[in-house]
Amino acid sequence: LQVWKTPAEALAGVDAHRRAGRRVGLVPTMGNLHAGHRSLLERARAECAAVVATLFVNPLQFDNPEDLAKYPRTEAEDLEMCRQAGVDAVFMPSVAAMYPPNSTTIVEVRGVQDPLCGRSRPGHFAGVATVVAKLFHIAPADVAYFGLKDYQQSLLIRRMVRDLNFPIAVRLCPTVREPDGLAMSSRNSRLTPAHRAQAVVISRMLRLAEARFVAGERAVEPLKTRMRALLADAPAAELDYLEFAHADTLEAVERLDGPTVVAAACRFGGVRLIDNVLLGLSGED
Ligand code: PAF
């Protein structure tokens, strides 16, 4: 496993793979790897001759300094997972290497960045778009892999790649869940046992939406009411949002007539969790 610390090393390393005719897969992460990340690494391993993972906790995408400080850092375990998944190289730069003094260029994907998580996390998606644009330049792979758990992020990255003509294919991979349905997230480890038990309510709400959609229900408001009723079993849950939106534009919908994302964000004692389900399309490629 090669470890690259500077953008120059990563650029030269990826370039060497590509000149040798190897298709390069890139898996950008913020570390604290779990089974969801492993599924991205494995998919990249299956589809590409060379796999590069990035481990970088990007300060630019944290709207809250406390959240940044508390973000779990597990470098040794992350490198071990990369080794086990057959990753060829890891890019793990310092903050100074990624953002030299007076870095003032920001990438914004207007529209897509505004609703859902954009409302409660101002600046978050500009931080994501900026770092991902930088990673695509620093490690110019053929294919990049992202998880559908962060649906708004995945849409934003696809839009940025199209709008700015990045020569990279974006693959979106299904959410990996705990046995009880909770979506895998680095934040889950920060939940107290009581909050962890209640956090399953998010996926229960989404599963209810899916089941009612399959049963033929199309009106959103009554469905939202039924979903919110499930929160009675999770007194610690503070719902940030529960939205039904068009899967391509993220505009709110009132009826389930087209491809729709049902997205929820919920706080448990200061830990903010998100999840979503797609109705009317598979979402994966
Ligand atoms: O999804 C994440 O882990 C991050 O937002 C990403 C895409 C690695 C950018 O920092």
C-alpha cells in the first residue's frame, strides 16, 4: 500500500498508473472507514486495475467547528481496511497541503446545494464540491465512487462533473445498513447506546414510505404524517427535515408521480444523522 502525502506525489502516482494503461478508481473519504466505505473500495477493486483511496477530513465542509473537532480519526484502522480491500495507494494530505494560505477559490453547485441539508448546514456543499474538484485534479482517476447515503452530495458531484467537464465517471453505490436498518455512518459511533437504539426510527420511516409507495399511495402529506407518527417511539429524536423531492432537481413534490428521493435528517443528542430512499428508480448504475 503506497501512502501519498502531497498533491504532487498523488498526481505523479496516478499518472504512472494511467500511463501503464491501468484504469484508475478513486474512492474519496474522510476516513473512519466502515462497511459502507468497504463496499465502495470493493466495487472499485472489482472494476479498476488500480484503486486509490483518499483519507482527508475536509475542514471546509464543516459548518460547525465542534463537529470538525469531534469527527472520529482512526488512521491506523483505516489504512488496515484499505490494505485488506486491496487498495493500491492512499492519499492522506495535511490541511496545509490541501489548502495553502490564501486559498480563496470555492466551487458552488447552485440550486442543488440549497435545499435539504443545505438549509441547516450553510457552506457545507461548497466545501464538498471544492474538495472533490481538487481531488479530481490531484488524483485524475477514470472513475470515482460515492455512496448513495449522501444522496444530495452525490447529485451535486454528478452535476459538478457535468457542468465543469471533468473527464471522470461517477459511480453511485447503494447504502450499506446495520442489521436493524440504520444506515452506516461514521457518526453512528458517537451515539449513546440509548440514542443508537432509537436511531433506527429514521430507516423505519423511510421503509414505511417505500412500502406505502409500493402499495400504491401517491399523496405525500398523509404519508409524511404516518411517518412522523413513528417518532413517538424515539423521544430523543429531533427531526431536522423529512422531505419528498424530485430525484434530479431536489424540488419538493406533493405526489409520487416521478422519480423521488425521500430524505430525512435527524439529531440524537447533537449527532446529526441522514438517510434516504429512492422511489420510482433504482439510483445505482
Ligand atoms: O462523503 C464524504 O466522506 C465527503 O463528503 C467527501 C466526498 C469525501 C468529501 O470530503
